[in-house]
Amino acid sequence: MIYTLNIKGLGERKIKKIRVTVPYFIREKLKEDEQHFNLLVGEIGNRLFLYYSNKEVEKSSIGSNKGEVIQFNLNKLNGELYYTVLKEHKVENEAEFFRNIFIKYLNNPRYIREKILFSENFKKIKLALEQKRKINIKYNKEIRTINPYLLKVAPGEDRSYIFSYCEKNRDYRNYRVANIESISLSKYDIEIKDLEYINNVDKNFDPFLSFGRNIIIKIDEEGEKLFEKVLLNRPKVLEKNRNIWTLECTNRLAKIYFPQFLSRVEILEPIELREWFKKELSKTIIFYKNSK
């Protein structure tokens, strides 16, 4: 269905509205991806239409008699391409075509779905890695020049990161590909500052760049059981001396992972991390004492 919108000074602009019914479990998975990738379903729909516009989209046997309706407007580019794409795909039922696109997309694991939704980012990063060139990225609303070294999927996260040396921060950083707002290749070649460190990060990758950074904790039996269960962002154990463990872990990772352990874990080293936990837990105690 096409709607006509009158925009002052621009005349009439035709807007293509997509309306498709999908099974409830498909809609739920799309909602999960909306949150995971911080995209509205309309943005997901537009990106998928463009991505699959030149690819085969097989018909699915999943019916559509019952389900939830998804509605969104095509953006300007997709609106212009719309009928050409339908003709090339020999589409007879527009809603069925979009339903098949959503189903084809969701049949992939999440890290592949990320590559589909952010395909332009991945293309430019891979080109920079192949040509060994620096790239300029917009991240958290700031432009920075980085030396890209690795494109990795974080274990247990299903998220892709680009490991690089950031010239703005003068340090090694991981940038989540889905959060990069824009990318352009620089004319300059990358600089290799520490090849041994880069190779070690490649072999021991985690989003927090924990390699070579350790913390020491004291953990009780309940804490050990919880440590076995909580897999997301779990630090690597380097050494166990009864209830004293040495972990490969940055302070930032510890601040994310260990608050859920409360009294089951005591941070021993480094001192600045221990002091951070003492301060935060003291604030928490005050909060509960003052609350009704």
C-alpha cells in the first residue's frame, strides 16, 4: 500500500507502508534483536529488504493465519527500488515476500544476523584489514582514527568487535561493530606497535582485553558454584590456591561481573579495584538503611 504525504515546500512524497503478519515466535525473536542491536523493527525491515534485494529468498512453509502484524515505512531508497526488486524476484504476494525475508534472516545465528544488519560496516572493516589501512570511525558521537588489527566474535556474546589501536585514546581498544555510526578508510597504512601483544590478543580474545591483566579474589563454596553457572563475561582462571584465585581480568570486567556475587567473593588485588568495591558496597548499605 502506498500513502501520499504532503510536505510543505517539497510537494507530495509517496511513502510505501509495509504490513505483514508473522507467527508470534518470529515477532518475539525480532523484538529480541531490536533490543540486542538497538534498532527498531522498521530499521531492521529496511536493512533486510536492501540486503536481500539481490539474493535468493526461498519460500517458507511457515503459515501466517495466526500471528502478529508488523508495520513500517520503507525509507526513500528502498521505496525507489521496491517495485524493481519485486519484479526481479517475481513476487506475487508482497506480505509473503517480507515474511520470507524475516524467516530467512532469523534462521541464522545471532552473530551472522549482526553481519547482515551491519553489512556495510563489516565490508569496510574487512577491506581495511585486507589493505592494512587505518580507518576513521564515528563512535559515541566522536570521530577517531584507529589502526585495525582483528575482527573477532566475542565468546558467549554473539557480538563482533574490531580490535585496534586508537590514536585518540593512545591505547588498544575494542569497538563493537554494531555501535560504529560511520566508517571511512584512511589513505594511511596501519602502524604495528606491538605484534606480540596483538597475536596474544588474537589467541586469548575477550571484549575487555584482559590478556596480561590479573586480579586476585577470595571465593567461598557458594561463590564457586555461582562462578560455574555465570558464563557471560566470566574471567579466565589462571591459578587456584584453595579459595584464593588468580584471574585474567581487567578492572572494568570485574566491575561488571562480580557485583552479582556480593559476599561470596572478596576482591584482594589490585588495591584500587578493592577500594572501588568497598566504596560501592558501602553506598549500597547506606541506601538500604535509609530506605523504608
